[in-house]
Amino acid sequence: MKTCAKKIWPIVRKSRVLRTLVLLAVAFIVIALTLLYIGKSYGREAQGRKAEIQSDELMLQKLKAMAKAGQEYAVQKEYFDKKSFAGFEEVIPFIAYLEKLLSPIDPEAQITIKSPEGQIYMDHFADYSIQFKIKPEARGILYRALDQIYLSRFIVKPLSFTLYYNPNEQTERNDLDEVLMILRLYLK
């Protein structure tokens, strides 16, 4: 290698073009190595930041889930602070409460307990089947009655809610005709 460099160096030193090309080649190699080093360091830094961003996104999603769970817990806690489980002796009077709410809508509303007494006692809930007809002018009363059921002091959950409509040819829309719902009253 030394002998080759000793033979080539005098030729390069004499020719100005070859000296310029050698200097440019050396400068190109130095610049290429520098850019390669900078590119690698930027790549590592970008990869580190990408990993940091991913971990931050994961943490943000966990915080959102925790906040949502906290809100749901707060809403549920607030809901259950205002409500209580009904006593076993409240099963029959609850029918009277429902009749009182629904009698302005339909005095002949059918309210029955679906669950047998033994099952009510063992499962600690009573299911009520409610069926009534509704006139178009009584819709507002229906909404208020549903609000009153929701706001009652007992924990009540609707299991099903079905609305039946009749077509009205004069107004080209459907009129609410009948409502069928099943409510669950939770007991102590």
C-alpha cells in the first residue's frame, strides 16, 4: 500500500486536476461520514421521541378511561345516594303508585306482577308488566309519568318498553296507540 501511494502521490502532486479531484473525494468522504453520523443520531432521537409519544398516548388513553370510569362512578353513586331498595312489603303498594301515575292516561291500565312471590323473595326483585292505551293528547302526561317513575325513591329499571302506533290517514303520520313496558323493582 505504501509503495502504491509513493508511486501515485508524485503524479497527483504534479497535476492540478488530480489534486482537486483527490481533495474533493476526501471532502466528499468526510461530508458523507458526517451526514451518516448525523442521520443516525437523528434517527435514534426520532425513534426515542416516537416511543415517548406512544407511551404518552397510552397514558392519555388510560387517563381518559380512568376519568370516564370516575364520572360513571360519580353518577352511579349520586343516583344510588338518592334511591334505595324497596322493602318486601312495598311490592303491592308500588302497583298503587303506578296506577296513580298512569290513571290520567288510561284508567283501565293493566298492571300485573310477573314474578311469583317465592321468586320475588329469593331474587330480591319484582317485575311489573304494564299495558295501557294512550290518546294523542295524553303524551305529555306519559312523559311526566315516566319521569316520576325514574325519579321515584326506589331503584327501578325498565326491562322493556314497547310503543304501538296506529296510522292516521288524515295527518299522514302515526298516532301513539298503546304502550307495553316491563319494570323491575329492586328489593332489600
